[in-house]
Amino acid sequence: MSNRKQHMLTGYRVLDLTRAAAGPTCTRMFAEMGADVIKVESSPDGEMSRAMSRIRNDRSLYTIQQCLNKRSVCLDVRNPEAIALLKELVPHCDIVVENFKPGVIKTMGLGYDVLKALRKDIILCSISALGQTGTLAHKPGYDYIAQAYSGITSMVGPPDGLPDLTLAAIGDVSTGVTAAFAIAAALLDRHRTGEGQHLDIAILDCYYHYHEVNVHRFSASGGAIQPTRTGRHMNYICPGGIFQGNGGGIMIMAFLHHFKDLCAAMGRPELATTPGWENDNVRLERRDEVIGVIEAWLATLPSVDAAIEILERHNVPCAPILSVADTVSHPHLVARGTVRTVNDRVAGEFQIPGHPIHSNRYPANDPDLIAPMLGEHNREVLMELLGKDAATVDALEAKGVLHAKPY
């Protein structure tokens, strides 16, 4: 598009066949970094997320958050003419991203072999919950399904009873970012070799990658160490966790070399060298006592803010437990663009999470980026890239191959 601003990925084009969160997150990274992302939506109502978060003028805030700077083409994908149009678009694209259930893209007639025949160096990225191969590949899935299979869910919540949900799309979003990195690496490889490739990115694999110590501790101990959830406090370093302050919780990470700083903050410097307190291993054996000492000190302070002030003065890693409501006006988050304000044509002004990549050459959150209406770019894409004339596009609309709606 002629009005696109220069950015890191300007000049690349993505055919976006994704939906929900993981796939759209991947293509969102490309769109906000300058790539031309053509979001293909299935008629008549478009991608399923357009039905979510419609709390402002019947416009999906979810779609706005995920689709800034994307172009929307809405097709009846059950119609062979629509698939033919997609095949015509493939040679004009560097990358195809899809997150259908494994095998669906092939049954649509758009498998990797077909795409490669249309463009030799095409990069296809297939994102799924559980992977394109393996005994679970056939199962439908979402973030939490992969999380449960990965062992991560078993690590969340209090030690007794069932585990808790995280209530954030951690797996979806991080998988989308992982996929974006994989595609960027594949583009570098293509520059070197001239070859494209098919990438298989699974939410399950990404979740399993999150295990910092759990897997190797279990494996190397021959099962003697059984990693499990321990509630508010970490189970392999001490002290580290959420402590009760006066009026709220405080996250304190005072393990390893930070413990002496915490002891100084509490006015108990001798604890750092007292036998049974001098390192994480021995402190873990008396974790409840360590927690008791810290929370007894916190109880003597008038507020969480007062505790944070003292801890920060002594360079102890700490943070208040902010609510979502707290974050949207927090000076640091607002100043960095971590909290981003958008002004949509229909929904108006509201806050969303900002783009996480900051560069000295390009802005992280371009205020001019807009999210598309459903099928808003049908005509533009077909005429610009495929050379269709207005009469042909009119005929495709009349036959129901193309769709558009003002939301």
C-alpha cells in the first residue's frame, strides 16, 4: 500500500489465514513492523474473533487489537473461485501463515506442496495447539489445552486441590511471537539459500520450553524431586514469591545475592550470615520460618508503598501486585507505550497492550495504524495485486465469492 510507512519488515507480504490468538499474534508482529499483511477472513461474518469484545458500537475491540495495519479480504472459502483467488495471491506473497487444525490447509487445496509449486521460495508457517505430527496432532486445541499437556498447569495455584488458570493468553501470544521469530529466521535462510520452508510451531512445544528447572530437576534426580505447585512461593529458591504486606501483596525476589540486601532492608543484616539462613538450599528447608520473618516485618510498615520504598532503597527486586485497572494509568507503562491508546474509526478511544519491540530507528506504536473493517480491502487487493478490473470484482461480489461488512 502506498501509504505504508517504512519499518523493519517493509517490502515483505504475508498471506494471513489465521484466527483466534496465536496465529493473529504472529501476523500482528509483521503488520506493525511494516509488512503488508493480507488477512483472509471467511464469509459471511469473518474471523471468529469479530464476535468477541463487541462493547463499543458493535465493533470488536479484540479484532482492533489484533489487526492494526492489516488488510482484510473476506471470501467464501468453500467456493472454488475463492480458493483460486488465494492461489493467485500466493506468488505475490513471501509468507503464508495458518493455524487451522492440522491437515485442514491441505484439504483446502493450499498445502505446502501446492504453495511451493506456486512460488518456489514460499515460507509456510503452520501454528497449532499440539503440533502437525505426533499422537496428539489430530486433537482440536487451544492455549489451555496445550498448557495442560505441557505440565505448566500443574504448577499454577495453591498446593492443595486443582490448579488455577492464568487468565491471560500466555501460550497463544508467546507462540505467535515464536512463530514470528521462526519466520524471520526462515527469511534470513532464504536470502542465503534461495529456499523456502514449512515451519511447524506448536503452543505445546512453546509451553514446555517455559520449564526453567522443573524438567531437569525431575530427570536428574531420578524422580526424587517432584515439581509441583507451591502457591504463592517458589519451591527451588528462597525467599521468592508473593508476601502479605499491609493492604496488599508484594512480589519479592530476594534469593541468592539479593538476600543480604533484604536483610539490610529489614534491619536484620546478621541474618544473611546466620547458620541455616546463609544460602537458598538451607533457607528452603525452613521456608515457612523465612516467610514468617519477612511478613512480620512487612506488617510493621504502614502500606505496600512504604515497603516498596524501603526495598527499592536497598536494591531488593520487588513490585506491587497491580490490577489491570492499575496498569492502564501507571506512569512507566504509559510512558513506554506498554499501555497503548488507539482511536478506532468506530469504537473510538481505548487502551490495548502495546507492541513489545522498541527500536531507535522505528516507533513501537504508530498512532496512525488502523484496523480493517470486514472485507474492506477486497477491491484494493484484487485490483492492485492481481490486476482485476472493477467489473470482475463487481461480478465476484454479486456471486457471493467476496463479502464485506462495515464492522
